[in-house]
Amino acid sequence: MAKAGAMDLASGLGGNLSRRDLASSVDQYEKYHSFYGGEEDKRKFNYTDMVNKYYDLATSFYEYGWGQSFHFANRFQDETLQESIKRHEHFLALHLGLKPEMKVLDVGCGIGGPLREIARFSGASITGLNNNGYQISRGTELNKKYGLDKTCDFVKADFMKMPLADNTYDAVYAIEATCHAPDAVGCYKEIWRVLKPGQCFAAYEWCMTDAYDPHNEHHNKMKAEIELGNGLPDIRTTRQCLEAAKEAGFEVWNDDLAKTSPLPWYLPIDPGRFSLSSFRLTRLGRFFTRNLVWVLESIKVAPEGSGRVSQFLEKGADGLVAGGKKEIFTPMYFFLARKPL
């Protein structure tokens, strides 16, 4: 696991933000969200700034806690978290029929953990699209480290307006990434545009389920916590995602994999459990990380504001667990969408 130690966590805090700008960036990020008086329209209008700030602030925490792949997975009884994450990525690659010589686009690729795993698994050449400079620099470093820099690369761009030619890619996928888009139809239309006719786009989407009641105060509190802790302008419903993909021009097959997961998808971050294999995500691990960051900040090793980032990430985790237990939220609404010939 890259950047696993406490000093590595401290050195990465803030991403490309300067140390003196981190605290003010936390202020600006928090003000986008309803917990601090923010409004959905402003989050959508300023999504580029909000999401970039979020990943500058949060990436080091993600890598410290999750490793290189920042996503959930359906999981079997005998699997570790990392095993389930790899299988989740392989599942997507198999549904897309990825093979050597295929040219593939990963939309919202993070630091490239899934990209590298899928490239090794399938032999395909994969380009990661990401609008965050810090994540691209980390991904480029890791591609070189693992000898994948000849077949895998990155492009810095907004997935709402990709600087890519029409009908370029043999396959496209997005793993828990296009939930950051302010407009699902616009995002999916861009994916449709760059995908070759007859080829497929596969996605894991973060969605509110049919059990979500927009008039329920407790449901809305969970939703707001998830948005705050995960850099989201809004969370669409599964129905909205399905209709958006169809409106973009795709033929769609869909399923919520959370419903059939033998173990709950939120288990790694459930504060009521203990696990040695994913210790940093447990209640005790989160307590340790929170206090570690406060100590590092107090002795000026970590920049001012780092502890507040840890706080809103924990609030987001609490919202995810509560939303998962109530079955009003899923991070793995899966769809396979084909661009007609």
C-alpha cells in the first residue's frame, strides 16, 4: 500500500494547496454544504472548485485508509476488503469485455488504483481522466513505480467537457466518480460522444434508492452528511441515473449490487465492528487517525486545518453507514450501457 505511514499522511495533506492556504480552503469547501448554510445550486455551479478542493484536502486520508482504490465493493464472507475491491474491478472489466489492444477511458480515475488493476487484469491500455492535478501527479508516480507507464496514462480534464475526439474509445468506465457531476445527462453525453459506436460504458454510481424519502428529515440529514464528507453537489436517485443514461442515448442494463452483497458494503467503515485487515477504517482506527492528525497539526508537521478535514470525512462516513443501514443509499448502482451502432 502506497503512502501508508503517518509521516506520509502528513506530507500529502492538502494535495497541491500550499500550507498557508489549507485552512481557508477548508472554510471555502465547508461553506458549499448545507451543514454550513450552503446551497445545492451553488455546489452545482461551482462544482469544479468544490470537487478540486475536496480531493486536494481528502486524497491523502483516502490513500492512508483505503490504499490506491477509493471505492466500496460487494463482499463475500471469506474475503478481505482488498480482495473484494479487486474482484469488484475485475467484475467491471469482464462486463466490458476488456482485452489487450483495446483503448479504454477511466472517467474520474482518482490516483489510478482501479486503472492499474484493470490494466494488469485485462491487458488493455487505459487513460485516466481527472481534473485534480495532485491526484494525477500521484497516479503518474505510481504508474512508473509499477511499470505501467507505457500502457497507462492520464489526462487532466473536466468530464463535463472532455478535450477528446469523438468515437475514440473501445470502452469507458467510471467507478464512484460521475456522482460528482452537476448534471448526469451532460456527463453521460460526453461519455457517449467519445465512445465508439457499438461499444459499452460501465459505471458504479452513488445513488439514493427508492427507500429514500425526500420529505424525511433524518433521511435528508444522512444525505447531507454524505455530500459534505464526499465532495458531492447532490446525490441522484437510481431512477434519475437510469433515465439520464437513456436520455444520453445509451441502451442500458442495470442492477443495485448492494442488494445482493453477502456482507454489507458499509462494513469497513461501520464503527460498531473491529477488523485488523482494515483497522484504519474502524472506530478505533478512526480515533487513532483523528488524534494523530491533531498532534501533527499542533506540532506544525501537518498544516493548519488538517484536523477539520478529518472531522468532515468522519461525518461523511457516519452518513454512509447510516444511509446503508437504512437502505436509502447505495454506492454500487451498476449499469452497463451500450452506444448503439
